[in-house]
Amino acid sequence: MIHRVVRWQLAKRQQGTHSTKNLSEVSGTGRKPWPQKGTGRARHGTLRGPQFRGGCTMHGPRPRSHAIKLNKKVRRLGLKIALSARAAEGKLMIFDDLEVPSHKTKNIVNYAKQMEDAKKLLLVDGGPLNEKLKLATQNVHYVNVLPSIGLNVYSILLHDTLVMSRSAVNAIVERMHTPISR
């Protein structure tokens, strides 16, 4: 289930603007380069074919959407499984609020050092992000901050420890329409 959700997320975020020029889009003459017979060379109708330098690309990439379909119930279940797994491992911590005294980075660094076995930390806050928290974490590469509406399976898997505020937990439970068991 988690694999399906992660595959859906990564496919959906692909830009899909890659493009190559086909025969009608390549600039150049449409004139026949040499006579059909008598020269001893192969027959060609244009110099814009894929075998010529400066020619087209056959069956190359075209702009398209890479998104695949995944039901909302499956997406919700994937998020629920990922959160339940972090809770079972003891890597899910819930605090009343994620307030920091100032916007200094050393506050977050000291906080991360106090946590044992925390290599990558994901802070999830309910509602809009606190400006002090955002400024304090933006310079630390192993700490990321997300609002509760932005929490996703891929981010949970990338980070080994998940720290959430009480309001974020309530917002996620509301979003999933079911409580997180375990």
C-alpha cells in the first residue's frame, strides 16, 4: 500500500515538459537532396530524417502528464499505515505546540541533539507555519517543517523521526475521517 502511494506521489510531481522535435517541427528544407536513381547513394526524400545530423528524433519524449490514478481511500490508508508504523517504532512524538523562543537556529540544533537516534527530523505543525519556527529550521539540512495539510507518506518515509503538534494530529485525524489506531 505504501509503495503504491509513494509511486503515485513521485509520478504526480514529475513536470512532464520534456520534448523533442519530430519531422514536421525540425527546421530545414523539404527538397529531395539528390535524385532517386543514378547516384549510387541511398534513396532519401529529406535531410531532416533521424539518420541525418540536425534531423528529427523519432518516438522521442512529448509533453504529457505522468500522473497515475489512485483512489482517495488508498491514499488515506497509506498515510494511516505510515503514521501507525512510526508510532509503533516509537518515532512519533506529539507536543502541545511547536513554539520556539526565537528564530535562532541553535534552538533547533540543541533540540535535535537532545533526541537520541534522530538523524532526520520532520516537524509537523497544525495550520499555517510559525514564522520563527520556519526561520530557525531553514538553515538545518536534517530538519524539515511541514503544515499538517502538507503531510504525506513520502516525507514520513524520508525522515526517521516525526514530531507533531497536538493541533496537527487533530487536523490529520479530521482529514482522514478515521482515528489512527495502535
